[in-house]
Amino acid sequence: MTKQQGFKLFKKECLKWAKRWGLEDWRYDFLLSDTAGDDATVSPNLVDHIITFRFNRNGRFSVSLIKEVAKHEMAHVLLGELRALGMSRFITPDEFNAAEHRVVIKLEALL
């Protein structure tokens, strides 16, 4: 599989999981870049509701691994808001409860 084919598959798989998990309210940007030591990374921008994926052009490129990596990175998207809020020094209980509730609603649809 070429790097470009792997990149296209990664994007397709991420968007598949976004739809299945009800995460279509984000804008997704995909970049082919060097991510030292990682097959891919994800960076959420909570203010603008944008997720940026960086797919490692030097990563391993089997179909099964790319699908696994895409699912893994989308799990980070699912929990990204909770993580960002949890790391914030200034968060109200209402903000955290609202973020938790959004994840619970998505999980209810999955389970």
C-alpha cells in the first residue's frame, strides 16, 4: 500500500467512526506529516470545533493497522473534550457535567 493510499484509508475510516459514534458535529482536517514515534496523532480545537489528524507518512501501512489506528484516534475525539476540561485549571462543575453528558449520550447510542 502506498503512503497516499494509506492516508486515504485512514481518512475514510476516521469519518466512518465519526458517523457511527455521532461525532459529525466536528470539522475534520487531515494532514500527511512526520509524527515521530506515532502512526497518527489527533489535536482537538475545542473553541472552533475542529479536529486535526496528522497521519505519519513514515508509519506502518497494513490495512488492518490503519483501520485500528483510525478507530483509536477517533476514541480520542470522543473523549477529547473531557480530557481538555479535566486538564483545565479553571472549570466549573456545570462545564464538566455537560461534557460528560455529551459522551454518555453518544455511548447510549452505541451500547
